[in-house]
Amino acid sequence: MSSVYNKTVLIVGLVALGLSLALFLPSIYLDVAGQAQKHLYLYQGKLAYGNGEVGDAEVLYRKAWKHSAGEGVAAFNLANALYRQERFSEAASFYRVAIRQSPATYAAAESWFNLGNALFGAGDTLQSIQAFQQGMLLDSEDQSIRQNLLFVLDQYEKGKANKKAESAEQQQDRKQDKPEAKRGPEPEEKGSSADEKSDQAFKVSEKEMQDLFDLLNQNEEAVRGRIGKQKQKHQAVTTNEPDY
């Protein structure tokens, strides 16, 4: 009786094990197949990107990204392909994905660097500065990050100066064109102008930028000399190529 019972238990156990394997093995197979497909798309995307076929590279990197559950490598390369097509806002989104996958590594420094470039291309200078600062925190020896940070800071300061000059000219024009009015009470101003509010909002950031200028001042003149030779602002903003 005991022998029959033991055989029954053994058979039931083997059946359960078989069912478990039947359920488990397909998931392993699908995972391996998915990884293989991802690497194939990454490889094909790299070839297309290297040949200058950035549109095809984008399609392949998107497929790789979908097969990798949002992995940082595929997101980084996809962002590069978008950047090369001057789709800067889209590129910035995928650089952020790559950063979230590896927030405190050398790979993240590369992503912060390229994110800074993409944000600058999209016209978001302040966010671009912050991205380059984050990249320098992770890799303070990277001269490319340093040079682009100095360039964008320089553009930001020039933009502020131009904005103030234009504002002064507009005020002068208004004074000259304004007809003589009857004497009476001046209208009460209920709030600051948009420009004044913007300046107030970034007072702290500007102080931090000045501190950063002082910190980076050792090689600033050399960097400015190189930047001055470039004819267009985007020639100073370079993007790291995919290494994967």
C-alpha cells in the first residue's frame, strides 16, 4: 500500500514539474528571442546611422527600444538619430529615458551632454545649461561638456544683453512716438512686466551661473577663441555618436 502511495506521489510530482516547465520554458524562449531581435536591430541601426541614413536608423532603433522594454542603450541611440534630423524636443525625451536607466554612470554623463545639445537646439537655453552642469558633475574631465557649457553660457549672456538693448530701444521709440497727453493722474501699475518677472525668477540661477563662470575661468579664453571661429552657433554644439 505504501509503495503504491509513493508511486502515486512521484507521478503527481513529475506531472506538476512537467506543467511548470511547459509554462516556464516558453517565457525563457521568448525572452531570449526578444534579446536577439533587439541586438539585431541595434546592429542594423548602427550600420544605417554610420552610412548617414538617419531616418532608417531611427526606425531600427525604435524597434530595438520596443524589444528592450525601454532600455537605455536603445533610447540613447534613438535620441541620436532624432537629433541628427534636428528633431530636438523628441531627442531630448529619449535622452531623459537613457538617463533614468543609468542615472549616475559615465553613460549618463554622455546622455546629459547630448540632452544639453538637444535642449539648446530646441531653444531652451536655461535647461541646456542645467543639463551640461549635470554632465560635468558625473564626468568633470570631459572637455566636450565643458566647452559646450561655456558656449551656451556665453550665448545666454549675449541673449540677455541683446534683450535689454532691444527693450531700451523700444522704450525710447515709445517715448518719441507718444502724443502729448492731458495732465492727470498716472495709471497705477498693478504688477511687474513679464520681463521683470522673468528676471526675478532667475535671480538665483544667474548667481549660480556667475559662480560657474568663475569656476571654469581657467581655460575660458582658449575656448572662446575656438568658438569665435565658428560661423554658426550649431557648429559649436556636437553630439556624441552611438557607441553601441
